[in-house]
Amino acid sequence: KPPLIPSRFFASRPIISDAELSPDGSKLSFITQKDGLAQFVLADPATGKTIATQFMPEAYDVVGYTWIDNERLLVYAVGIHREKRYWYRVRKLFVAIPSTNYVAELIGDPLLASSARVLRIDDEENTVIVAHPAKRKQRFPSVYRYDLARPGVGILIQPKIEDVLHWSGDDSGTVRLGQGIVNGEILLW
């Protein structure tokens, strides 16, 4: 009979997760744990040596990321946000440049960022197309274009339509399809 595996191995986070190469293959990125929080590590794939290490601000825990170009990442992180007497578990989107330790919130309001869905990243235009509600307690998302050089500033490109829960875009970033459910039926706009 094989030995039992200790339960801590099932409940603990992996030492390294989400390893990806940069678009040009010159950097290897991954998430690792340090003092209970996830951090980014960039390494040289040829030598394995660390190039840069970066923590997220305010003790936000990295849950995923996407390369924007060979230097910048769009980072998904979760944390606790306090507003008045309430505590919220929120998801934020950050633009990060690990080689310089630059981090900026893409969407300033954490309660709006929690429901954000990235539709497209355009490194040539230096923008990200994101769907999220226009204001708090609004159920249906609008679509915004965020300038990566000026995080926090979104330009409305598709206002909300009642009953549209999800937006989809094509390769050029044009919003082409909205989908929702009305009276139990899936509808497309």
C-alpha cells in the first residue's frame, strides 16, 4: 500500500504557476509565493536567472496575467477593499512593467473593476478594450477603451443595452456581438 499524501499538499498553492514566455521569447514570466502573497518573477529562459521581481500594491494577490508586449503585462489581482463599514473582496486590473516596478490600476473603481472583462489588448494602439458596468449597482456592462499610457481613463465606445450581459469584439477591437437572456431565451444583439 502506498504512503498517504499529507493534506497540506492539496491545500497549498503551487510554488510556481502560470509560466509564460514574452511575445518575443526573451523573458520567462511566472507567479510564485512569497510571505503568503503572489509575486511576479521575470527570468531569462536561457539561463534561468531572475531579471526582475515585483509585488502588487496594497497586498493584492496576483491570480493571472497577460502579456501586452515584451515589457508590459495586464495583471488580474484580488484583494480586500473597504468602503465605509463594508469589506469587499474585489478583483483589479493593473498595468505592470516588472523591469521597472511600475504598477498602475487600469480601472480606478474596484467595484467596477471586479466585474470587468477584457475583450482585446491592442499593443499597437496602446489600448485595452474592457466591458464593465458604467456605475455601481448597474447590471448591464458598457464597453470602454482604456489608454495604457494613462491608466484609469476610459472612453465609452458602446453604451449598455438592457438585457445584454456579455459583449464580444473582433480582432480589430470593434464590438460585434452582445448576448443576454430574456424570459429564459438566449438573445443576440
